[in-house]
Amino acid sequence: MDAFNINVKNIGNKLILSLPKKIFTSLNIDKGDAIKIIIKKEKRKYILLSKYNWLISLTKDCVNSLNLHKGELINVTFGWIEKNPISNSLFIIG
């Protein structure tokens, strides 16, 4: 899992993370894959589940718990959500 420092931006009244092309292409994650995002600000952290895209909107709970504002620099770590191996055995054809 790689950590990056990213500025918080806004579109209308929503706060978002806009991933630069360099970061978006450097991670070996396909667009639309389910990912885990760990957002850290000072000593607080928040875990957010999302689909991978170059624009990631932040939930109201995330914004309130970390007290985020437009233009702040936060530490963001991306990770994969592992597929549960049990789900494959539940749907055996035959």
C-alpha cells in the first residue's frame, strides 16, 4: 500500500480527492475496482470504501470526523479489498 499527500478539493458543496494522473496510473488498480482508502490527518484516521476512480468523493461522516476543509493536505493510503475465498465455493456449478 502506497501513501500519498493529496489536497482536498471541492466540487459544489462536496469535498473530493482528485488524484493526479501520475498517482492514478502508478497504482496497479483498475478503474472501478473496490478499494480501501485510509485517510490520515494529524493523529486521526478514517477508512473509506470506494470504487477506484480519479475523483473520489468524501462522505459527510469522513469530512466531519477529520474536520476537513478545502485546500488541506492529507495523507492518503490506497489498498485492495481482498475477495473472500468462501464466496467461490458457494456457487459451484454441477
